[in-house]
Amino acid sequence: MSADTTLSFVGTTRGNAFMNELLEAVAYEVAQLGLRTELVLDEFPDDGPRAYVIVPHEYFACVDEGVHPSGEQLGRTIAFCTEQPGTHWFELGAAHARQAGAAVDIYPRSVRELRRRGVRAERFRLGYTTFWDAWGGDEERARPVDVVHLGAVNPRRLRALAGYAGTLWPLETRLLVPPERPKAEARADFLLGARKHELLASSKTLLNLHRQEGAYFEWVRVLEAVSNGCVVVSEHAAGCAPLVPGEHFVGGTLENLALLADGLLRDEERLATMRRSARDLVRDELPMRPAAERLAELATGLARSPRRARGRGRLPGERVEGRAWRIGKDPRVEDVLWRQSQLLDWSRRSDAVLKKLVLGQMALTRKLAEAVGDGEAAEVQVVGRTPAYEGAQPRVSVLVPLYNHAEEVSDALASVAASELRELEVVVLDDASTDASRSSVLDFLLAHPYLPAMLLRHPFNRGLGRTRNDLVAAARGELVFMLDADNAVYPTALTRLVEALDREPGAFFAYPMLEEHEDGEPDTLRSWLPWDPEHLAEANYIDAMSLLRRDELVALGGYTEDLRLHGWEDYDLWCRCLERGLRGVLVPQMLARYRRAGHSMLASITNLDVSEAESLLRARYPVLTTLRSEDD
């Protein structure tokens, strides 16, 4: 390529920034050859002799047609393909690669499939580049993070991570599981550039979970980790050569990755040996430079002699004029659709009426109980205390609202008693349970006299919002942690949450990822997204199991006691945080267990009809409407 020719790497501001970052790394290696390169976004500049490199499935899916390349520009374009056969994205990339002047792909299997379809594709062998290396081989560098995860969320990964909670809770982890949709910019759970490489250089191991069964070896993620001395613990996958499992990384089945990482962390000598051998291999035997040289050769040829673009065919996802789009005009179809909409509307109205009847009955029952009370009905009564309660000076008050969980509450309390944090107290408030809940707690207090703990009771049922507020009023700690009576915390939970609030004095509360289980079997994660006002405006994703600053909680007015928001008490509080400019902070570690009990009365009533609760929240908190409008 002559000195006055430019190789433009063309990305998009509307796609996944990860792809722009990959182009930037390749551009960096090409520039080391002495060639003029640039990274441009959302345009094909044509102000001088140049060739282009694009990730076709990203660019054409995200950029308006008005800034698509001309046929002549396509003839000077190298399609840089990154997806596997069998996916929509591969099909989209393949269709556009057929029109380009040249095509490369980072996976051998994809190259073979492209060639089978008549695309003259070559392999671009990814490898080591100093662009990714923030470590520099410094063996003295501290690595405070034991385990890191950087894969986008999907049900398979969430289920697997939930299953690792019992192994990972003692370790320092950084589990980043950003949304699977394209991310145009960095987020708290989606790091780019120097921040990502610094995290990898500060981490001992990387958990690499495939997006789907039988997936390919994720070379970009692995190379970035290895370049920074972070040892990869990955699911088995073909195509990992020249890396050798057991020598350069650890391979295993999905279910066993956390155990394998834990075992590796216990063997510091093996960990250090694997760290060095993997980095030495990719740096010495797998540099990206040869692939960059070949890319430069292709670009030079296209800049000098553009390939004539083939005729444009229909691309995947384009609308085909024909019967499919006219089907809605069929009167029979229209009649069926109308009847379905009427049934759905009737069902929604029935659910709303039923929910109002149930909640009205609950309110009436409480009023009757208060009316026939003995004058003490409105008071919170002390049932019992442990000997350690009086002299304790807790920093954290663990607050447990209790209603009919006699079988589970002892496990919840036992999990708190096992906590590493010692400056704590436990306050339980029985909201007039009709089972043996109160006896279960009293038995627990008797067996744990060393734990600062107190049991309170409501003479009649007051509801979750009032129960939580009375617990807050009884708390002595500056920080309060809400623990439902059928859930549990791991021993490190309170310590890690306190540390998070100490690090971020501007945060109102801290919350952990939760291992959600059903019948004792881990199923998925809960509360795994970081604080995001726009996302929170759409729906609640933060569980009530959080550590809050008590004084700020009181200043906010505590939890709502409005029966119309039954089951939405925590979401109402988070919305109030948005309205007042407060924020929470996620601790990206699995520190607690959430028991899913969809059959419970609370869950059934809460989810029966949500329209009134949603309307009430929008009316109370205009910021929700503002944030939703901005997101649109």
C-alpha cells in the first residue's frame, strides 16, 4: 500500500462497541507495519485513495442505508467476519461478504462455509498484540480478583452461574453479565479498552462459559485474558490449538468450571506456571502480525484494483413482497384477531377485579382485627431477646419480616449467625403468623444466646410495608439489611456489602447477585444487573435483599404501606431513589440465596394484575415517564 493510501476500519456507533474495539486492535497491528490507518464510524470516507475493513453483519444491520457503501466502495472493502455458521448474524455477514472485494474470517469453520458458498474467504488468525496487554509480564503485580466473568447474559449462563454460588461465595469475584443486546458504549458490566484489560491484569482466573451448547472457542476473550496473565477456565471446545488444555488453560464441563477454578486457585505454583506458559506461547508463537500483514496485502490490491461488486441479492431479514404481508387483510384472520383481543381484554379486567377483591378482603380483615383489639393492637410487642442483645453495638441490623415461614426461618437465621461480620444484630418481626413461626424463632434464639437477636410481633397482620418500617424503627445499626424469612445469606455477604458502601459513600444502598433456586436446585441469577435508571424505569430488577443506610431510608419515608402496591414495596422504594437522585451499587458476587416460591399467595396476588400498580408508580414518580421517553 502506497504512503498516500489509507486503510479505513469502519465501525458503527449503533452496534456493539466490542466489534469496534476488535477493529481498533487489528488497525493497531496494521499501523505497526508503517501503514496509514484510521477508525471511522458510520461512514465510508472517500476523500483520497483508500481501502476499507468492516464487520459486515454489524455495519449493515445498524447503519442507515444512506451511509451504506457504493458498489465501487464495496469493491475496495474487506469483509471482516466474526460469526459462526448456523446463526442469523453469520447469514447476514455472508450475504454482504459476497458483495465485498475480499473477505476474511477469524474461524476456520466459517471460512470453509463461506468458500462453499462461493465467497473467496481467508482465515484471519487472531493472536497476541501489545494493544491488549496491560500486564507486561510483571509477576509482582497484585491480582486481588480471584474469578472474573465477562460473557453476555442468556439463560444458559445464568443457570450455570447460579450453580457456582456454593463454590464462589468465599472468593473475590467480578461477575459481569451484560445484556445480550448490542452495547454501543461501556457500562458498569460491559468494560472496554484499558478498563477491561486492567481488570484482566488484576484477576487470577477467567470463567469462559459458551453462549450455547457445542460452541466455538472464544478466541478474542481468551487472547485478551491470556495476554494479561489471567488464566482461562473454559468449557471444552474444538479449535483451541495451539493452546493445550491442562498446559495453557483449564478445560472442563459447564457444571464443573467453578470447582476447577477453585482448585487452580488453591495451587499457586500451577496457576503461576500456566499464566506464564500461556502468555509466552501466544506472544512468541501466535502473534497477530502475520494476519495483519496479509490484511494489508489484500487492502493494497483492492486500493490499486477494486473488485467489481456483484449484483445485490436479497439479504436475510429483508421483507419479501407477497402473501406473507397481506395475510392480515384476510377478513377471517381479522375476525380471529379481534376475538382474541376481546378475550385478552376480558381476562385482564377479570384479573384486576379479582386482585382488588382479594386486597380489599385483606384490608377489611386488618381493620376488624384492630377494631376488636385490646388497645395494644397497634403496638409492636417484644417476644424475646438473646442475652447478647442488650450489650451489642451493631453496625448492621439484619431485619427479618416473618409471616408463616416456620419451616424456613431457622435456616435464614442460621445463615446470619454464620456471617463473617460480627458487628451485627438480628431483629425478627412476626406479622401475626398463623403457623409455628414464632416458636421456631424462639427455639433458635434459645440455641444461639451469643447472637444479638430480638423477636417482635404484631398482634394482627399489618402487611409487608408496615412490618419493614417497624423493623427499621427497631434497628440500632447505621446500616440495615432486609432478609426475607425464606431466604439466606452466605457468610461473606454482609462484609462485602459493607465494604461496597464504604468504598462508595455516595451510594444509598448496595445489593448482591442472588442465587435463585427452586426446591433447592439453582435455576438462575437475580439482581445481576448494575444500577441503571433507564432499565429500572422499565421494570424492577433489584431484589429487596439489600444493605441500606438507615438514616437515608427513614428520610425517604421508608417502605410504602399502600395496599395497591402490595408486593411492589421494594420497587416503589427504588423509584423514590430515582426521583430523589439517589443510587444503588451492585456487588457483582453471588452472596445470597433467593427461594422462588411462585405458588405463594404473595406472588399470586402481586402478579395477578399489574396495571394499577404501574399507573400509580408513574403518577407518583414522573421521572419514570421521563426516562422511558429518553430511552425511546
